[in-house]
Amino acid sequence: MKTRLITSIFLALLYVGLIVPAIAVDAVFYDVLVLIFMFTASYEMMRVIEGKFAPPIKVCVYIQVVLGYVAFRVANWAGHGNWGISASFGTLIIMIVISFIITMFYKKYTMSNILSTIFILIYPLGLLSYLLAVNYVGEAYREAGILFVFGATSLVDSMALFIGSAFKGKKLAPQISPNKTISGAIGGLIGGVLSGIIIYLLMDAGFLGMQPIMATTWQNLLLYSAIGLGVSVACQSGDLIASYIKRYCAVKDYSNFLPGHGGFMDRIDGVLVAGIFVFGFFAIFKLF
């Protein structure tokens, strides 16, 4: 318990120490946090995958982390805040082509290595590109987006654990994650709605300079509650996906980077999918 608490404090300091300066000083601090996720999560996922399947071509994965980020920033700069995601996935396709070329000239690699590499390039790296994109979704939505990605998912997890432990009941997906219950999943949905209401109240108080998105109080409250609910569904789905991969590969944790918690993938599994939802929601919403 003491080890888990110390690790939790470390994670909180890491998140706050990079997210607060990102909002108050420069967006690059948030980028550093996502790059940490990219390197650690890809390493952890490769470690798990190669225990069950052919090892990925690691050099392609690590090059994509750097090349994908550079392409994202350049495209965002040239496109005035647009095209970052497209550029990142463009370099991802290039790395897939390169993995084929490497395999053709080095007999130590086969098609199985390519398939493992493609999987890692998409999950987690492709998903983390959307988490990065939240930082550039637009001045009117950026701060709220970051709060939803990190604040809402934390409340979803906490409410799911609290209500699930209190009410227990029927298991949600016992073959994937034996500890998750239907009551916990409902608690997570409640946590998502609550997070939306809290973020709305922070916006209404002028926190971080956030501005209303809709015209009236009730419209904003309903919108933020709906976003929180969507984040909850995405977060819990991401958690189940990561648990399924661990179960299939017969491992308990993705790594031991974070004593008492496992690895970074064990902590950001829900954030991965929530980032896609948050970016997608605001990117589509600002078009109207």
C-alpha cells in the first residue's frame, strides 16, 4: 500500500508538473508528457506482444515516435492548427512500408514481425496521436479537452472502484477483467456525468480562462454532461481492451515501471480511447 501511494504521488506530480505549465506557459510541456507515454507505452506493449507473438521491429516503432511527433508539429504549424493527425498517420504508413523493406533484406524478420510492428504502431502509438491532438484542438476547447482527458477519466475510475466495491454484484466481463462489475461500470458512467458538471462549473467560474461553448447555461451544462458520459464510455472501453490484451498474452501488468500500479499502459489504457473521443468531439463541434 505504501509503495502504491508513493507511486500515485509521483504520477500526480508528473501530470500536474507538465499539464499546468502547458496551460500557463507553453503547449510543449503537454507534448513532453505525451511523448513519455509514447515511449513507455510502446516499449511495454512490445514487451507483452513479443511474449506471445513475433517480436516487433523495434527501430521502426521508436523512429515513428520521433518522426510522427515532428510531422505532427510541422503540419500543425503549416496548416494553422490543422493536419497534425493526418501527418502523424502519414509517417505511420511510411514506417509500415519501411518495415516491409527491412523484412525483405533481413532474414531474421518475417511477415509475423511486420504484423506485430503494425499492431504497435496503431496501438498504442496511433491512439496516442489523438491524445497529442487534444493539445491543439483550438483555443476555445483546449483547456476543457485536457481536463476531460485527465480529470474526467480519473473520476470515472474512482467512481467505478468506489461503487463497484460498495455494491459488487454481477461481473461485467469476467473472462477479460474478473474484478469489474456492472455496478462499477454504472458508477463510472455516473462519474463521467459528474466530471462534466464539475468541468462546466469550473468553466463558468472562469477557471483557466475557459469560455462557454453554447449560448445558455442549460445548453452548456447538458453539453458538458454529455461529453463526460462519452468520456466514461470511452475510458471503460479502453480499460477493457487493454485488459483483454493482457489476458490474451497471459501477463498481469504491462511492466513494473510504476511499482504498485504496473506500467504506464496500466494507468493510461482508458485515457488512450478517451483522447480519441475528446479530440473527435471538439474537432467536429468547432466545424459548426
